[in-house]
Amino acid sequence: MAHDYRSPLDHENKELIRFDNPRRDPRRAHSIFHIPPTDAPVDYVNTATGFLEAEYADPNSPIHQDPKLPTPPKSDEAPSKPLKTVNDVFNAARIWLKCPLDHAIVIRYPTELAQRNGYLGDGLVTLYYESFTRMHAPKMVMMIKWLSPHKLASIVQGNVIDRRYVEEAEVLDSQYIALCDYEHLVLLDFGSFSEPHVLRVTPVPRDSMRLAFLCFLLEACHAVIGEPGRSPP
């Protein structure tokens, strides 16, 4: 079944916003991070569930808009065709994963966020960033890196993560990066780029992807933007 499910933040085929990170030093090797153990994303799921339940309980919440938000397909619904490329992954995951995320986040941050989909180097990414409505340059909130199918099995070995993901975080000054190859989702929280380097790695099972992803973006927005309509912390 075909779905026409557009995102309220979609700005496809637009040039990506470029960010200059004065803290980036190409001479520093950041391939080694301390990776503390993490439980399954129970906290992410519980926080996102509480957020949505509170919105549904509030009669004035935008979640009750008319017409109602489109109902996304189930997360376990099979894609309409075999997934072979990064573009296949993006087009399929946009329908059941990214668009529901976007509809949910604008309930909390209706005017503060902007988004670009495009290529960073040879990788397809979605960038969420603080919009131009404030009096300063935008700040990166979160990046989604879309990967070819079955690419996420070995990005982390022990306490070493593939260097390219660290470099991307530094280039964009991004603390929050999500990696998605449709069947797998890995959430990376780089904390601060000051020593010591600590990276929280959260693999998410397929049946929890939307809720964990929503909480991850809510956490990123709170860290970068703060409360809606207020100056960032």
C-alpha cells in the first residue's frame, strides 16, 4: 500500500546548512571514546510515552488538531520493494519513522526547529537545527545519518567507534547523532567534546524505534534550545 505521508518539517532538495565549528582540530584523534554500559532504551520509551499521554490528556494540545494527524503505518510493515541503497532506506523510513517523529516534535517546538535533507559528503543525512527566528546563527540539534541496509552491525567494537561518525559529529558540532539502516537504529550521544570523551550508545529494537527516537530528539532540543520560546540554557 502506498502512503502519502508528508512531514511538517520536510524541506527536501534544499542545500544543507553549513556549520563552522571553531573547536574542530584535525590534528586530534578522537576515535577512542569511553562507552559506558547502557540498558535497553527503556527510559527513552517511557519518557516519550509519558510525553504523548500528557498531550492526549490536554484538551488544548495541538495533538487534537482538525483534521487529525495521519495515522502512520505500523513499524513492522514490510517496505513496498527490497531495500538496496541509502535512498531506498530513506524513502521507506521517512514514511513510518521520520514523519511521525516530525509531527510529534512540532507539538513541543512548533516554531523553533528547521530541517534539511541532503548529502553531507557521500552520505545522506537529515539535519535538525535551531531555526533562524532567533537573533543568532542556527545551532545543530540532531543529525540522522541514513545508511545502506545491514550497515550497523559493527560500528562499535569494544570501546572504539568508527572514526567517521566521530568526525561528522565534530564537523557539525553535533552532540546527538542517530544512525538508521531501516532495520536498525543506533542513537549516539557524544556529551561534550571536552575531555574526557564519553559516548552513550543506545541500540534500539525495531518495535521501540519511534518512541525512543522521539525522546532522543526531545532530549536534544532541550539541551540545545531549552524550553520553547526561551533562550537556550
